[in-house]
Amino acid sequence: MPVEKTLHVYQASHVFFDLDDSLINKDASSLWIKWRVRFDRWAILEAIQALTSLYRAYKKGKVSHWRLSYYYRTRTKGMSLNEYREHIKNFFDQRGHLYIYPQAASLLFAYRRQGTQLILITGQDEVMAKAYADALGLDFVIGNRFNIKEGKIMGLTKPLCYGVGKVEMAKKFAKDQGFELSEAVFYSDSHADLPLLEAVRQPVVLNPNPQLAELAKQRDWPRVDWRKR
């Protein structure tokens, strides 16, 4: 199936979207780190930790709960949830919003016009995800959730919104909302999302990485690419 540049809107009551490299043209965590490093030396430690292990494992589909939870303990540095929300707001207002694909607004508008419920499902934490979901007008957010102890962020709860964990969270959401996951559509860029792509009625690969692009070609899945060549 050829790569699509134009919009195709599927008839579905619920559509899921990944965030990083899908609706935005970067990874939100890397954008966050670059923003933080400008005024907080602590972010250098976060950057080193992320670059030396986390990103490579994430792209290979091998992120463990311990690894990602430890990264978030470093990232938040004992912040309260409200403190982290304020940091994310400042990040999004100053930098994060600049990387939203302009085509995303048109696609989401087309789905909203036919009454489709739009869900952001991402490996980002729920606070970061909500900033993008609110800006884009998505209806629901599913992301990694914080473990809070004595008012401070102490890592992430289980399951992770990643790999098979993302499927588990999507299934629970679908059950709570009264629809079947197998009736839904899912847009993603990464082969790490293969379990969820296989669980929905209509998988769509959006700005895919090389592994997912090849897999989509083999399976004749629709491919949409908004990247400039």
C-alpha cells in the first residue's frame, strides 16, 4: 500500500493515537530535557541517564518498569505532582507546542466532526500527555501514572503504558467505556506498539520508524507520513 499524504478518516467510534513521533515530530522527553538543561543543572544527570540507556531500550521495545520508573525519579527530583504540573505547563508553553504536526489538527478535526471519541495513548506520563491532549482537543488520555508517596513523585505505577502494558490499559479503557478494542483504530509510529496495532480493527502507521514501515509494507497496513523529505 502506498504512503499516504492526504487524510483518510475511518468510520469508528473510538480512535487511539500515539504521541511521540506521531502527532508531534519529536520525542516529548527529549524536548523536555533540552528545555530543562537551560536553567537546571540537575537535568544534565537526567539527560545522561536517558541517552545512555533509556532511549535505546525504549526504541528496541525493551523498557522495564524499574528502568523507566528510576528515570522518572531522576526526572522529577522529588517534586510534588502540582510542582511537576507547573513545570510541564511552562515547558509546553515555551517549547513543547512548537512540535505538533500541523496535519494533526486537520486529522483530529475530521474525526471529531463525525463524532469519534479520540484517545491519546502514550508512554509519556499522564501530565505531559494531558498538556498535548488539551491542546489538540483529544477526549481522553492514557499514559504512565505516577506513584505518589507523602505528596512526592516516587516513580511510576504498574502496568507501564508500553508494549503489552499499553494493550492492557487500552482494553481496560474500552471495557469501562463500553466498546470493544477490536472495533477501534490506532495510529502509531513505532514497532514497540505492535501489540496494540495487532489488537485493533484498523492499524495505521503514522510517520513510522524503519522497522514498522517494513512491517506495514509486508502486512499491507495503511501508512501516513507527514515528515518532510
